[in-house]
Amino acid sequence: MKVSAVVVNYYTRHLLYGLLKSMSSDNVLQEIIIVDNSCQFPDQLEEFQDSRLHLITNQTNIGFAAAVNQAVHACRSRWLLLVNPDMQLLPGCITNLLDAAHITRAPLLGPRFYWDEDKIFRLPPATGQSWWLARGRDCGARHGLDAQLFSFYWNIRHDRFWQMQTPFYEPFLSGACLLLDLEQILSQEQTVFDERFFLYFEDTDLCARMLKKGLRPLCVPSAEAVHFWNQSPGQDKAKRMQEAGLAYWDKYYHTRPAEEAIPPEQAVYCQDLGQISAGHVFEAPARSGQPALLFEFGVDPLFVPFAQADMSRPEFTFPRAVWERLAPGDYYARIRSPLSGVQVCWKWKKG
């Protein structure tokens, strides 16, 4: 069986070269459909030198969900690989996803993601969204004990995600790279994505719809990809994410969590480093004396979710290439021992 790949471009032409190069030698791909929402491709794709490429050009940005649905009508295969421009697929990724789909009959399958080509940083499972998760985050922001327990839950889920060796059930998968069985999905739904989600939460919604029908998404550990997180342009991402999140609450719960101003660090203490620069050394406390320490960082003081790297020494420094890819903003980092928990925590800013 062959696979149709779909890529939605919105001012990400500079990222497409790396993605298409990583897919160029994969013979399981029947076609690669690029849906352009930014008019970056006037009428040709010859520069990419791949005869499997097809272009759909929209005169305006119709949104991510609508663009994927548009491409579905042009697909010639039962199997659709949805992949973001800021991805690179590692060897065997598509084949391993397809093999698992044949064996398990899962409607949705996804790989595990690294954040860099050297596979230093492991990215987390998709958080998804639910009333239970929102309440846990709310309680964790208010009370120190709840913060520890909420973080403890996520540590277990993250560790399980990276310890599994065979395909396993994950309630939510990331739309950054997702293999869809169109035969199963379109027999249950009119469209792949709900177009009320212009950008963000369309993958969360699809997984939720499958779960409500008793169909289980699967993560395939042998399928690996690099996701250059947060590299796509856009000045209104925060607004789009908030709008999509509210649409999700309205769809599944017909109500919204109370919006109360809770200081994000009220229940979690992190040493404030202020603005740091490339080459900053994050040091484990001398008292830790623990083998197999982990360096973890994210944008949430509760560390739900986080990216994770192994520490071979009692200090950690971001590789230069990874640091340069990191967007300016506020971050949190910690050093954690799988045996005895968090050793030290920092808040810091990249200017």
C-alpha cells in the first residue's frame, strides 16, 4: 500500500527543503500534496525536483483544518500522512507507521519526536485537553502539594511514552506528524478535521472524536521524527490558540473553565536567573550525587509538558544550534533524578 502525504504551507517555504529531502528516498510515498495558504508558490514546484509533488494554491489563508480537508479530496490513497513543514522524518518513519497500521487497524498513528537532529532532546506526548486536565492544572497553580502531584502524573506519562518499545495507546497524538486511515475515519465522520478550528486543537479534536467512538490512537516507537518546535511564523499564534481552546470547550463541555488570575509560580518555587545567554551552564547541586540525571525545560512552571535530555555530567549547556532555534521568551528548567525527584529549578528568559 502507498501513502499520500499532505503538507500545509503558510510562509514556511524555507522549512520545506529539509522536510522534502528527508522524505525523498521513501518509496512508500505515492504523492506529496502541498496546500499553500500563503501564495508562496505561484504555479510550480520544479525547484524541489520531486515528480510526486502536487500543489494546491489558495488565494487566502483558509486555515489549517480546511486546508487538510481540501487535500483529502485530492488524495489517491487510503493512507494520509499529515506532516508539518517544520519536521524531518527519520529513516523508516513512514514505513513503520504504515506497518503498525496494517497490524493494529488503528485509525490514527504517530511517531515519537526529537527536537533536534542529534536526538538530544526528547519531546513529550501530546497533552490533549479535558476538564480533568484543566482542573489539575488549576489546582497545581494554587497549592504546592497539588503542583507536586500534577507534575508527578506528567513525569510518569512522559517516562512511559519514551520507555515503550512496541506500539501503544496514547489518548492524544500530535498533528505535526500523523498517519490517518481515511477509510476508517471517513466512514465515521464527514470530514477529517472540524473546520471550526482554524488553527490549533484540530488534532486534539480528531483524537477526542475517535476516543468517543471507541477507536484508539497509537504511538509507534520505531517511527521517529525531528520536530523543530515553534519555528513556523505567525504573530497571532497566542490569539489563535486561545480561540481554538475556547471552541474546544464549547464543543465538548458546553461551558468553560473559570478564568481566574492565578500567579503561575504561586505553588512552585524556581530560582529566577533573569535573562541568560548562549553557553549558560545549568549546574546540579553538589548534594544530588545521583546517576542518570535529567535536564528538563518548558514554558510552564508545573512542567506539563517538558522537553527532556540526558545529563552525562552534573551540568548542562544548550547546544548552540538548539539555542539559536529557541524563540525569545520566558522558560523554566530543572534537573531531576528519576530516583529522588527534582534537584533544582530555575526560571529564565531568552532575550
